[in-house]
Amino acid sequence: MSAAEPSVTPELALYEREAALAAWQRLRGVGARHVTVIGPPGVGKRAFVRHVAVAGDASGPVVVTSTHRLGVPGEHLLELSPLTLPEPGASAAEIAQATAVRCLLRAARAVDPTLAVVEHNASDWLRICRLVDGLPGALVAVASRLRVLTLGQLADRLRPSEVLSPTGPLAALAPAWLDAVRHLTPDGRAALRSLAALPDAILPDTAEALVRSGVPLDVLTELRDASLLRRDGERLRVFELAKAAVWQLSETPSGDGELRQAAVLLGDLCRDRVSRYTRGAELAALRWMQMEQVNLVAAWDGLVTPAGDCPAGVEGAAWQLASALVVVHSRYDAGASPRALTRVLRFAEAPERLERAPLQALGWLARCLYDLRDVERLERVVWAASERAPRDPGVIWAQACLASARNEPERLDVLARQAVEAARAAGELFWEARSWAFCVLAATARGDWRDGRTSGQNGVRCAEALGSEVGLCMMLPNLVFVCARLGERRDARVHAERAFFNADRCADRRTYATTLANLAYVELDWDDLPEAEGLLRRALAIHLQLGLPDYASLTEVSLAQVLALRGDAALVEDHLDRAERRLDGAHFDDDLAVTELRAASVRADLCEARHDWAASLGHVQRALGAVDPHVGAEERLPLLGRVMALSHVLGDPNAASIAARDGAALAARCVNPHPRAAWEVLATLGATEGDWPNCAKRLAFLARVPLTGAPATEGGELAYHSSLAIRAAVDLVWYHLGDARRADVVAWACDPAGEAMVLSHDGSRFRPPGGTFVDLSHRPALVRLLTLLADARSAPRPRPLTEDALVAALWPGEKMLQAAATNRLQNALSLLRKSGLRDHIAFTGEGYVLEPKGQLLVLPEDRPALRRR
């Protein structure tokens, strides 16, 4: 019979007991004569029996409560399980709804009615429920302590060394738990001692590891029958109070044999979890590693000394544990203890140990060192892995890590594609997806956005085939960034929504913030400054919470750029100053260089707004000189274009020519198709040299969308928006041209094929499809007539203009006979038709309409405003 349990009220006795009640009715229905209600001490066995037992029912079964099965003939078991606990990472609302928490709260309000589960104390409620295993009797017992202790103080009193002590919160349950351990066989006690030293999850296949370590499989059954293990889905967990009982009996692992046995089992656990991570079940594996990271760090401290040494025979287990710690660090930044991570790196320093390390462990260690930009240690790890398996996809991927850390984009591109091929040959979708990520990085480094988009899409397909949500978190923000550079707003938003969804599922806030920042570039391209500002502020807040100075500085500079475009000069300087202060804590030279470059670009914008051309040129030149070796063409080419433009404004054609030729040489080294910035520089160079055919051709590469006009149609026709690249190119060329040629350049940018009808903003000049510009500025009546027809054509609902409406608008206030008015209007229409619009002005029966064979493009009133990232 079980020992005395704390009193569980009838209401609490029925919490989450629907399945047990149904099982009881089934046992009565089949005529069971002997029922043993089993469960750990404190689960509420007696309260349950008092509820279901019927007084004087001689036909009912004999009911016994016990912590273990009795093994008598005809025995039927009815097991009571602990109450459901919240999942790791649950919100305060989810914690409050968990059955165990509701049970604890109800018992606690009996001593303090003001208690409640709120945001600031939800973690304490969860911690208490976990430490007492969600057992109703234990929850009732500890709730009585809340009359004098706070939630946090009570949780601290529930540590294994105190919870079952004679003066501890669960002293009433201590005899039952201690007896359950004492009554085990010697083999059972030895197995429990080993399990008590490990993280509290054992998967079914881990039982095989237990057998390999010398513990018979029936011992695991003994522990389960003694209610010292509980089933949690597919795995078994050691009760926290069972661990406390082991502690009270001073049966912690002490001998080398027990330590080695525990280490082998722990190594198998970590190897299984990391293997699941690479096979698509990474979300569950990550949650386990994140939940158990405190235990993992404690186990590491027990296996490996501060000097990086470990006992003989447990080095393999230490490597598996190191892999788990590195995976947690790579996905949750500072998730693993920095001290433990330092010990992992010290443990891996010995060359002979690297030679014996599992390849999988070396791959994860390379990822960690890449994140830390520790090139010296990364070289040693990659060399050790390459010596053993040079064609392994994970090893080639590690070599790509080294190339990226060394800022070798050409070698990175070659190695990334070799890793893709090796992963495909080996059928390793995990490494293929991560290799495509490096392909995206290499493509963006050389400004080949289309190849970057293709590589990103391939990586997403691999992650989807693998069922890898973490892989999608890695790939989708890259696709958002590439689509932003390509001006593909709709696709970028679709990818961003998927990235947000997967980041939420993986609790990956860094991915969430990165996606917000990349999506802001899209909104900036489309001149939605309020939306871009909101996205960047949200991203900045997350980066600051995560303690990422590199990302925070880059995001703050982007925010300063948006504020500069809105004209908030004072706020711009404030954000730039904060970004530069944060650069002192930055780790990565390439991120630091890009941040400095963009900050200088924003300051140059501010100087241009004040018409301080010399100061603006100085900012741009200093930025180029300081960071040129660290950044790619997509960052340098626009700045070279600015040097050209500003040098022309300052009357220094030699400096402009040098910058133009440097930009052209840089653009020539880019892959085909050239990035947009390369075409900007080449177009400007053509304009500088008076090579208008080549200038028009190069601008045509930029003109994937027209410069101004209405939003894109649902039918997928050619979208209108103000492309940053086109505006930048036109703005640069604008400096070189007189008024007579500027409309030609804008028309080239808007309509490279010459198929549209182009009209100046005031109607004084137009270009018919396939023709040349016609000047009507000396004929005001024709200008007004063409403007009226164009306005009617561009209205949301195009309409024909009647003869009376045209006459009244063209000659307001003049009194004319109807015949004279008609004749005058027909003369004006005839002159317009002779000017090149013969086939584009028609009479529909209701009135006159402008019907160009292609599109109608209205040029901006002034030169486009220059925008840069």
C-alpha cells in the first residue's frame, strides 16, 4: 500500500482523469475482480478511489492503491498519470491553461486568494509544476508554503537536495519516494543512479544504448513498474522527485564505471538528437536541446575539466555533447553557456583530439567558429576534416565556411557549388540546403541577384523536401533580400510571410528581425517610407534585445536613411551616432565595413540636401577608401556613380572620368547579367562620353519597369513603380545633359523599346510610339488639347471628351458660333495629327479619345529624387 499522501480534494482528484474514469468503467464492465490503481506517490490514487468506489457494492472489484504492480493472479492495472505540464517556451496564457498549473493555482488560492498567473510570474508557476512533476498531491503540499514564501522562493526550495528532506516542502511524500528507491534490485538502483545524472529524456532507441552499457533491458521495466519513470509521448522521463530521492539516499554516481556508463548514454542521446536535426526533425531536436541545455552544460562540466581534459573512455561522448552545445549556440546565439562554449573550444584545440573527432562534430564546430569569425581555429578544424574525408559534403561545406570567413567570394562560389554536387550525390538534403545558402551569399557578393534568387529557390526546395523548418528560416530571409534588390515586391512579401511563420515556430527571433529589415528594403524601393520605418524599428528592437551589435548597427543606419528621405535631419544624426558607437562591439569586419559605408552614404545625402557638394564628395570618397576591400560591387558601384556626378557638379571632369572608368572596370568584372549598379555606371559613362546609343542600351537593361504611373494591375501587365536603379541612373545622367536631351534619357529609361507614347508633365513635348520628340511649347492651344486628352485617357475610368467640353476647356469665356467652334477644334486636332498623332486620336461617336498603340507614359515634372540604400 502507498504511504500517506497529502489531502487531495474531490475537485482536484478529477483533474484530467477522464481517461482513468473511462478505464474504470471498462474494468467494471468486463467483471474485473482485482484492480490495482498504480502511480507515483502524490498522484492522487486514494482520492480517485474514494470518488469511484461505491459503498456496499459487493459485486464491485477489490481495489488496491500502490506505487508498483503487485503481480498477483487476475490483477488489472489502472495507472494514474501526472497532470499535463506546459510545453517549453509556452506563453503566459498557455501556461495558465495547463492542467497542472490550474491545479496548483486552485490549491494556492486557498491560502492566498490574490494569487494569479500573469506575465511576470508565469515562469515561476511553470518551474514549480515541473519540479514536482505535476503530481496533484505534491502541488497541494507545496501550495501551502505560499502563505509565507513567494513563488520564486518556493521554486528555489524545490531543488533535489531539499525537496524531500525532513524539513522540505514535500516531507510528507518523502517516505514513499525513498522506499520506492530502496526496494529496487541492485541493478535497478545502479541504473537509476546513472539516469539521475542525465538529462531527463530517454527515447525508445536509447534503451538499446542502456543495454550496450551493461544494464539489462528488464531493469528498465523494473523502474517503470516502480513508478520511477513516466511515459511522455514516445519517450520515458525520470521523475524529478525520483532524482531527489536518489540525492537523499546519497546514491549519486561516484565511481569511474558509473560515470563512464552515464557518459555513454548521454553521448548516445546527443548523437541521436543531432542526427534528427540533420534529418528534418530539427524542430523537436532543437526544443529538446534548448530545454535541456542547463543539464547539458552541467554534464559537460562533469565530463571535461576547465583545461579541456576528460577521463579516458568518454572522449566520444564528450564530442557528441559538444555537438549538441554547438547546435544550440548556432540557433539561439547566446543560448549555450559562454563558459561551456569556451570549454568546448579549448577541448577541441588538441590536434590529436581533432584527428579522432567524429566528422559530424567537426562540421558543427566549424559552423560555430564561422559564426565567431575565429579563422585561426576554423583553419585547424577544416584541415583535420579535409584530411580524413575530403569529398564529404559536410567537409566541403566547412571549407566554404572558411572561404567566407576569409572574404574569398570566388573560392566561396566554387566550394559552395562543389558542396551542392557532393550533397546531391550522397543524397544529403541537409547539407545541400546549407550549401545553397552559401551559393546565395556568393551570388550577392558579385551582385548577381538573379543567380542569387535561383540559388535561394533551390535551397527552399531542399528544405521543404527535408521538412526542415530551420532550413526555411535560413533560406527565406535571403530570398526576401534578393527580391528586394530585384524590385519584386509581391514575391518578397510572400517569402517574408513564410519566414515570419517559420521563425515563430522555431522561436528564432534573429531570423524574424532579419526578415523585417530585408522587407523594409522592398518598401523603401516603393517609396513607402512609413512602412519601411516601422519595419526597421521592429527589427532594431529585436536585435538590441538579442545583444547583436553588428545587426543593430546596420539596421540603425538603414533607419537613418529612411529618416533622411523624410527630412528628419536631427534624428538622422542621432541614429548615425548610436550606430557608430555600437560598432565598437561589432565582431565581423565585413558587417562593420558595410555599416560604415552606408553611414557615410547617408551623411553624403544630408550634405547634398544642403547643397554642400564638397562635403558630400568627401564622405563618399572616405567611405570608398576605408571599406573598398571588404564589400562587393553592389555597394561600391553606386558610390562610384556618386563620385562621377558630384565631381561634375564641382567642375572636376578629370575626377569624374577616373571614377567612371573605375566603375566601368568593376562592372566589367561582374558576371552577366550585370547588376543594376553596373549598368548605372556604364550608362553614365556613355553619357559622359556622348555615346548616346550605348547609354540608351544600358539604360534599357535598367528599365524592367517604367519610371512613373499607376500601380501594377491584377492581370500581371507591366508594373509601374519608381525603380531606385532607374532613378539613380537618370539622376546621374541628368548632371551631364542640357534640358533638350533630358527628356530623351528619361524616355529611354522608361520605354527602352520605344513602343509607348511619352508625354512631358505639362504636355509641351511628346513622343509618339516609334518616333522622336515633338515640341509644342509655341502652340499653347495644342498643349492644352493634348493635356486634356491625356488626362481623360489616364483617369481611373477613361472617358471620351465631347466637342462642347473640349471647346469650353480650350477657349474658356469666348463666344463663338457652333460652326466656328467646330471648325476651330478640327483645325487644332488636325495639327496634332500632323505632328505624329494621326493614328492615335480617334472619334468614338461619343467624343474624342487618345488611343496610343502602346502605353501612355507621363514624364515627371522634375528630375527623379535620388534614393540609395
